[in-house]
Amino acid sequence: MYLIFCYVCYCFTAITVVLITLFLIVCKVINGYWERKGAFTLKPKIFFGNAQSVIFQKRSLGEEIKEFYDKLNSNGVQYGGYYFLMRPILVISDLELIKRMLVTDCDHFTDHSMYVNEANDPLTGNLFALKGEKWKKLRVHLSSAYNTKTSKVMFDTLLSCCKEMEMAIDNKVKSGEVVDIVPLLCDVNMAILLACTCQMEFNNLKHLTSTLHHYCSSILHSRTTWDSIVNLMSFIFPQFFTILKVKAYSEELTNFFVSLVNDIVHHRQANNIIRKDLIGLLIQLKSDKELTLNHKEIAAQLFLFLAAGHETTSLTPAFCIYELCINQCLQDKIRDEISLTLLGTNGVISFDDLSKMKYVDQCIYETFRKYPTMVVHSRVCTKTYVIPNTHVTVTKGTPVLIPTYGIHMDPRYFPNPEIYDPERFSEHTISDRPSCSFLPFGVGPRTCIAYKFGLVQVKLVLITLLRRYKFSLHASTNVPLEHDPKHFMIYPSTPILLYVERIV
């Protein structure tokens, strides 16, 4: 019996040693990928590659890739190889090369590196993640839902939501409460997004807004280390879900959105309701000969619209007001422009008034620079590409990252980048900067489809707030802000608490 036990232990030990040896060999081969390609790289750690601090939430993805971008620049190279776990990724630091890949040679980099499995994980079939011909056709059809004309049609709805925001802030001012600006603007933003899609379908809109806020914030704001890994994997290593048969989105989340769409579609069809909003357009595509959408596919697009727009267009005005609290003279300047533009209008804001407020635009763009909603832009090589003037070949399937945050904080393009300075976006200053040095919405065919609608939304919220109220920082609000490493975007690690004073 003792001999059998010893034999089993010996076999187990031998097998373990063989497996560990094979694993180490595989790691060594993978970790030598960029070296064999002749590309600049940093020494990766076994299994974790260069991303250990991101995986364990010690640093945000934006800060991590920015640091790598800075090392590429200090070594005078246009690109470099990065390892996320055991996944080789190409990071581009040269603006001309970025422009070639995303614009001139965009046919080699048409897709995002995102997990898509419409059959088993329906919400992954959204426009951002879709690839190839289906993405192209859907992008063309949905473009009409996000143009300037749509923003103009929805303007009265946006005004109504901003009026409710005023009432909510007034209540806090009267009670002497300190305002936590991020969750307040998230609630307002979700109400706006719903109002522009399906507000009239529901009686209990506040409950729906709260539920959607919970679901959408959980997607981009990881609660646990595992959530963080899953979010990053869907973005950088989509094969993770296929190999381990893990779903990117829970059954609960999927069922909620599919049920939501079912209710809206049935209500509109039963009552012969036709609306020129996002859901209305998607319903029309159900019968389109070129692109027929079922309810799950419609749910995926609604999910993208709400999830992607939820915090992106909430954080920008929050960060802008935060900076204007630190720089009170800038807050006075933007308020003066708003007051001057609305002089003689009885306080009524029109859609045309927005285009007259140039300094408001400058503040918004400077906020996008310092706090970009997308800290990196991703692509995947869809056909073999030789980097111009080199012998380095980017093979099909290789993920490519554009370090938006790194570029925006590069002193070569934005001197003293830590300083908030809206004058960077005056007309003469913009013309002096090279192309692709400012990438909040991406560039090329994959440019954010809803950025014009989002800009109108952000601008109107800011105008509404700054014309009525003076903001200042509560003593507990961090200066400077620290990034929350659990969040995919730039998100404050502590609340932005503000004192608010009604001035009009």
C-alpha cells in the first residue's frame, strides 16, 4: 500500500513538473513575440505580461498605457509591443502612423477588438463590437439617428430634462446640502437618454431610470477584481470568453434589455405609434431588406446607446465644473458668455444659441483633453499590414491600442498638460497642432457615431448649471483628482463634492 501511495505521489509530481515546465516554455515563447518582430518592448512578467498593476487594480488602464506611451517617446520609437497577460498588443505613439492606420489604411484596421457572440450573448451584438459587413450596414442606417437634425428635434426634450435637474439642485440648495455632482448628473443623463428613446412608454420612469443607472454603471465601473478582469478581457482578449465559455453580460442584464425592447415594440405596434427616435429607427430596420433586426439585436443597440452614453456624458460636465471650481476666474468668464448670449431672450435657450457660445466649447474640449471618455482607442488588424518604412509585419488578429490619454497629456502637443487651460482650443491654437493630437471621439470610419448628440447634451447641461448657480469645492474633494483603477474610463476615486449657490 505504501509503495502504491509513493508511486501515485511520484506520478502526480512528475505530471505537475511537466505541466509547469510546458507552461513556462509557452510563456517564454509568447513573451518573446515582440522581440522576434524587432519591436521595442518592456520585459514582461510570466503570465501577467506588462499588465500586473492593471489586473490587480493598482493603476487604471489609462495611466498604465500612458506610462508605456511615455517610454516609447523617451526611446524615440513610433510603436511598441505590450503584453496584456499573454496577449501581445501593438501600441502606437506616432501621430502620423496613427493617422495612417485609422484613416489612410483603415481597411486593415476596421474592427474593434471586442467579443461578439450574438447567439449566446446577444448584447455583444452592438454597433461598437460588431465587425465586417454587418457593422458597415448598421452604421450607415443608424447614422441618421445621431446627426445634428436629430439633436434639434430632441432639443425641447433635453430642455425639459435640464429643468428637472434645476429643480433637484434647488431642493439641495434650500436644504443646505453639499452636492455630489457625479451621481446627480448620472441620474439626469439617464433621464435624458431615456427621454430620447422611450420615455412615453412607461409610467414609472423614475424607477426605470434608477434600474438602468444600476445596470449601466456596473458595466464600466467594476465592483470586484473579477469584474475588472472580465471588462478588460472583453476589450483586449475577447477569445477569453470563447475559451472559458464565459458571458460578457449576465442573463439578468440581457433579459432586462430584451424585455424592455419587447414591451416598447409591442406597445408601439399595438397603438400604431411611430416616433422619430432611436427605438423608432430600430423598429423600422426590422423590415429592412438589407438589414433585418430582431428584438435581441434591437436590444443590443439600445443597450449600447444607454450604457455608452450613461457615464461618458455625465462625467464630462462634472469634470468641467470641478476644474471651473479650482479656476473661479474661468467660471466667471464662461458664465459671462452665457449671460451675454442669452441677453434679451427672457432666459430661453434656443438650439441656435448653442453655436454662439464659443468659450463653452473651449471648456468642453479642454475637459475632453484632460479627462477623455475613451482613455485608449482599440482596433484589431483585419489583414496583414507592414508598418511603413519598416520590416515589421502586423499579423491579422493583432490588437492595436491608440493611447488617447497619453497623447492628450503629452507636453509636445499640450504644454503643461496638468493645467486646465481652455485657451488651448481657441481657433488659432487648434490650427497649430498636428492632426490626431486630440482624439476624444476617435478618427476615421470608427469615429463615435453619437458624438454630435453627446456634445449638444453636455453643452446644454453646462449652460443650464452655470447660468443659475455658482459652484465651489467642498474641503473634502481631492485636488488633484485620483483615478479609480476599477473603472475603465477616467473616474474619480473619491466623490466630487460641491457647494452650490443660486445666483439667478
